[in-house]
Amino acid sequence: MTGKEKIIKTIIYITGLIGLYGFIAIRFPAMTNLVLKEKVIPEYWENTKYGELYYFNYIKHFREYNLPKAGPKYRHTAKHPRLEDADVIIFGDSFFDFSRMKTFPEKLSDTLNKKVYYARYDYPLRHFAENGFHNHKARVLIYESAERYVPTRFFKPHELNPPVDNRSKIRKTAAQIRDKIFLPDDEVRYDLFLTRSYFTYDIYSLIATFKFDVFGYIPSTTPKYSLQEKDPWLFYVEEVNDKETSFYYQFSQEQIDIYCDNIADLAHKLKQYYNLDMVFMAIPSKYTIYHKFLNNHAYNNFLPSLYKGLEKRGINIVKLYDDYIHSKEVLYYGTDTHWNEKGLDIALNKTIDYLTPYIQGDYLAQDTTMTNKPANLQ
């Protein structure tokens, strides 16, 4: 064997070992973190050093420095009550779970001195059914959604009972084995392994920055951006594409009516079967509020249209669009899709104002009996 062949053989062996380690490591977070320059904590995406959206392109100009560190998530702390013990129940997405500051549910709990239960989940009826929830006390339920996900969460009515898995035991077992071998999100995990390791991170960022500086190339996941006065702003693709999640999508009145009807249907079911008064909050997308940094494009007016339709149907709403669009403060992080503490506080104060009549009227202390129980509670 020649010296050249030995080198090639060694390279093949090393590559094979790296590939084998990667195959195993993506299944065990601790093994992945051993080689990552910036560690990953499950459910703590905000633990990223430079802001969530930077990690879609790794272009150094979009690193946002001095971001607050993520703290403990309220739903994982001892302060978080059981569902049965809660005075206020909240269902929401990552905005209400974002912990670079005290989260919205925790702040609400502290301010009202009430027990606030939070589930990062889209489907309250399914959650209640799966947890065997029986409600005998009048309560408020806050349903929060990022603006861009309202269409995906309410394009059809929410079902009262969870879906039933009718697969045979053999098929279920086979599916479990398949998911152990081929992880549903394995491409994302491999990408993480390849881009954030000690060996690749700086090289990957250097190449990405070079392509941006020389060719103006930026990945399609963050197509809109601003570097005015060296203040980085990135906008996620879902907010600017041609889908229903976008600032630019032109909704028909029929679509708006479908979303409003299904939100009203959920509120009706929550009241009828669980004696819960739903308050709906849609948080404006960052591009909705700050596209002005890039252009003067016309907004599709989704949130005002949604508000109008929901008010017509008698739905309780915390409306944020006008407050946000007219605020002189910066309410979002430049390299993240999420709000900062100023944005959160506007929503918190409006919610407290909305809940005050309930609290002052001792609404949260009333004991009542449900007159209509869903089938799964009979």
C-alpha cells in the first residue's frame, strides 16, 4: 500500500467514524452537545447566543449581541399549578413561552396573584379530553396565537374529542421502531450537528458571510433583512412568502369568515362544555409592525379584518395591532421572531385591563356546575 493510499484510507476511516458518531449523537442530546460550540437545551431555542433567526443564515453581520439570557420556563417551575387548581387557563405558542424575560403567564400570575395554568398547545379541547379535565368553577381561558398561525389553527373547527389511533399493535410497534431509526426531524438535527460543531461553526459562518458580502446571497429562510446603521433585522420566510402566514397574502372575505366562525365555535364549545370564557389574542407578526424598515408595502389588513369579524360574533378579544403599530418603542428583537419585554408588557397590561371586571366581580371564585358534559366526560 502506497503512502497516498494510506492517507486516503485514513481519511475514509475518520470520515466514517464522524458519520457514525453523528448518526448516534443526534439521537442523544448529550452526545450532540459534546461537540457543539453553542449548546442546545431542548425547548429552549432562545438559549441561542445571537438570536433565533441568525442561526438560519450564520451571516456574522446579523449577530445580535448582548441579548438577555433565557431563564427557567414558567411551565417547568414549581409555581406552575395543576390544571384543576388554576384560576386562569392559557393556551398559546412560543410567544407565551419565550423566556429571555419572565414569561407572559408567569407575569400574569404574579400581577393578579392568581394561579395561572399554561399549556404550549394549539388544541384546548383535545388537551382537556386527554387529561380528563372536569371543570366545576367559572374561569377565563386565554387563547394566544402568533398572527401567522391563525389561519393554520382555525381553517377547520376544533374537535371535542381527540383523534383515535386505530392502527393495530403491530403497525404501531413498527412505526415506533421506524421513528427510532429514522427520526422525524433528523435533517434538522444533522444540520445542527454540521453547522454548530467546534470544527465547523466558524468555517460555516465565514463561508456564509463571504457569499453574502460578495454575491448578496442569503438563505431563503430569512429573505428579508435590514442592516441600517449596523442594527441587524431579520424576518422569517413565513411572514413574507405567498402563503396564508404572510403579510402579503390577500385573504378573501370567505376565508376571514371561516377563521372567525371556527374561533367562535371553539369559544362556544369551551363555554358549553367546560364553563370557560375564552379571550382571544393574536400577536402581530414582526414584519407586520416593522416592514417599514425595508419598504412601504401595503399590509393585507389581516388583523383588523379578524378583529371586526370576531367582534361581530361576540368574541372577547385583546387587540394589539393599533398599540403595536403606533408604539414609538421597539417591541421585538431584531434577530428573533419574538417580542421583547416592552412588547410583552403592552399585551400584559391590556389583558389585565380586560380581566379586571372578572376579578373585581369575584368571578374567579364562583363555583358552578356544568350542564353539558362532552361525551368523553360522561
